[in-house]
Amino acid sequence: MRHKCWIWLLAALLLLPTLAAADVKVGLMCPMTGKWASEGQDMQNIVRLLVDESNKKKAGEKIILVVEDDAGDPRTAALAAQKLASAGVVSVVGTYGSAVTEASQNILNEASIVQVATGSTSVRLTEKGFPLFFRTCPRDDAQGKAAANVILKKGYGKVALLHDNSSYAKGLAEETKQALEGSPVKIVFLDALTPGDRDYTAILTKLKAAEPDVVFFTGYYPETGMLLKQKKDMHWNVPMMGGDAANNQDLVTIAGNDAAKGYFFVSPPLPQDLDTKEAKDFLAQYVARYGNPPVSVWAVLAGDAFSCLDAAIQAGNKTPASIAAFLGNLKDMPGLSGTIGFDAKGDRVGEFYRVYEVNDKGVFILQPK
């Protein structure tokens, strides 16, 4: 009996170096529940697939993925960030929503954990000077300029700007307003709705009274779908546009094909419109594993965030400081959404915005440049 105990002890001791080498923990924070749950599920799917593919190529150490649900809520995100810090992760992918990301920033920064945000475009996130914060999505000021260019190109003279008071939506409305200053376009309405409401008739009535040529709602796809549906119910045919938070097929499910027809938005390209070989090959793997492609580009940007971190770890960087230094020097790395690099603030370098319009079948159609 004593002899067997020694055998088991020896076996356990032999395993210890392997377990230590495998213990490279990367966190993923995303909305697995709540109104953005479809985004979070795709983020988890794409990152898990990338982790599995990366680990297949490694003879020794593996990456362990630790997932925490932030529910698309700032308070829950703060708890999720604390849990990830306690779990011993060296870096975190996520999350979706600028206000949600902002709630986690200080916690992860104070814990000296690298954070690579994926769907958080508020300008101020990278103006704080956090050395361990990066993002694979572009900023609201770039999106505001893109939206203003679309408004000008389409020849609208009077624009109504509507947001939801979130960091992202309010910031995008303000950046668009600023980008339109000095142009022939007149801002005839600027106000906010309450996200999560079921009846937007009152705000739509105020919008209609302003007589805009186009309504630019800068908020998220659940409210966009409700606005489109109720606008149609009012028999008000004014064009409506959105930003990249509208880039989710659930928008059409909420609005219905008829109400969504003609709606257009500015966004990075949808997964099916990504034209690199890396993206096409990987998305084929994604569909083979999960049955359907991701619903929007945000999961793809989460995949790009993990790929950057994985490249840093494979290069021998195991501490947050060395990972951040690697990312800071990253230039033109092939990614799913195109080449990836970061500037001194941690913002992604490059131009990504395109215009999509919803057709009569509820499909998002990429418009010519």
C-alpha cells in the first residue's frame, strides 16, 4: 500500500511542470445574458474556436479561457472584472458596449491586466492613458465623420439626432454633430430616448414635428428595431439611419422586414463581407462547428482581440507588461477583419467603415463605396 502511495506521489510530481506550463489564463468578458446575449454568445463561440485551434498547434503550454458574463450591464461588468482578476488571468478580451467596458477599465488596470475591448467605441476610453488598454474596434469620432459623410453624400438638408444617453450613443451623436458643423446640413432635433422602453410613440411624435429629412438614431439594435416598427405603425416614411451598434440581424426580427426595408447604417463590414483569405477560411470553420456565421462583426473583432493576445503569448510574453509592450509595437498583423496595429493610445489603426442597407427580405446589403 505504501509502495502504491509513492507511485501516485511521483506521478503527481511529474505532472506539476506540465500543469504550470499550461496555466496561461486569458479572460473573456461578454454579454451572455441580457438584451445583447446574441452578441455575447458569438463572441464566446469565436474565441473558444480560436483557443482550440491555437492549442492544437502547441506541444506544451496551452491557453486556458476563463469566461465571465457581464450581462451588458456596468454593475455586472464590474463584478465580472473582479472575478477575472481573482482567477489570475493575464489579459482580458472584451467587452461589448462602451459604458460596460468603462465599468471594468479601472478594475482591470489596477489589477495590471491587459484589456483588449472589442465593441466599445467611446472616444474617452483611450483618452485616460491606461497603458494596458487596447481595442480592435474604431472610435466614435471616426464613425461620426463617416456618418456625416454619408449624410452629406445623400443630400439630406435637415437631420434629427437621437441617442439613448449611453456613452457610445451619446458620443456618436455629439461626434456626428461636430462633424456636420460648417456644412449645409441643419440639426433640427437632438434628444435621447430611454433604452428598454416598449413604446416610443411620444419621442417619434416629437421627431416628426421637427420635420427632418432623415433620423439618425445612434443607439443599439433592440431600440432601433422598435423605432422602425413603431415608425411604420405611425405611417411616417422618413428615412432612418444608424451606427455600428445596429449591425445585428436581430434588428430585422424585432422590426419586421417591411419596417426595416430601406434602413441603412454605417459599420465595419459584416462577417460575410470580409474578403481576406484568413477570414474566409476561419468563418468556414466557424459555420462547420456552430451551424451559422456570427450575427455581426463584433464577434469577429473579439476574435481579432484574442489573436493579438495569442500572438503575444506565443512570442514568449507571459506578463501583462510584456504583452502590452508587444501589442504596442504590433503593426500590420493579419487578422480576420483586416490588418491589425495599434497607435500610442491603444486605438486600432486603419479605416473600416462601410454603408449597409436593408432590402425587402431583411438582408443587410453592402453598398458600393
